[in-house]
Amino acid sequence: MTCETQSGHHHSEHSGASLVRAARAALTDAGEQWTDMRADVFDALAGHEAPASAYDIADALTARRGKRVAPNSVYRILDLFVRTNLANRIESANAYLVNRHPGCRHDCIFLICDKCGRAEHIDDDRLTEGLRDAAGSAGFANLKTVVELRGTCSACSS
């Protein structure tokens, strides 16, 4: 599915096997290996509808593998996924959301439902460019824009 942001940025959203292939390609293009453990963490993260913590993923992998998986190991992999654009970190919840368009770099604005915990992102490069410009005017560089809006999703407000 190809999406267009409000500023005209195009990207393809992936799901299922297509998402895994795109993630694997993005990770290997970044010079990293796609190991079995990394694949398992990615699958577990992609299986969550709402943002997932490292503990959520460690519990899911422990159940799947039949042996304990330490959250610290999961944190390291999630940090790698954020650095290589395979996942996004929801700062206010210390949780992670799979990036459904790996390899596509842009700033995201997260909408987080306070009732059900679901998070989705919207793209509006006009807004994030304005934030970057303001930060640049204040002397900041190498910016990572994190915008999170909390409220109630349409499903929960009905």
C-alpha cells in the first residue's frame, strides 16, 4: 500500500511477509545481520497492535521459545531497530511500534489513545520541518523529531 503524507512524501506500507522482507533488507543494507533472535523480536513486535515494551516482547519470546529471554537482550535489539528505522519508540510509554515502511526515513507524529493504548502515526512533514527550523534557529543540529499526541481514538470515543 503506497501512502502519501500531507506534504506529499510517498512511501509503501508493508504487512506480513512483505514487512519482514523489507525489514530484513533495510537491516542488512545498514550493515547489520538478520539473526534468528532479531527476526523473532521483529515478529513479536509486528504482532502487537498497540506499542509493546521490551518486557512484553521478552514474555512473548519466552513463551514461544520455551526458555527465558531477558528483557535486556530485547532492549538492545529494539535500540538497533530504532537506529535502523525498523521500529519507532513511543517515548511517553517507553514502548515500541514496528515501522511498517522500513527504509523510509521521515519524521512521524504519533497519535496515542489513552483508553486502549493503540498508537498510529501520521506524517506531516510541514509540521516537523517547522519544528526542525525552529530548533536549527536555536543552534541545534542532528535532530530527531519526536511528536506524540495523546487523546482518545475514534473507536474508544464512540
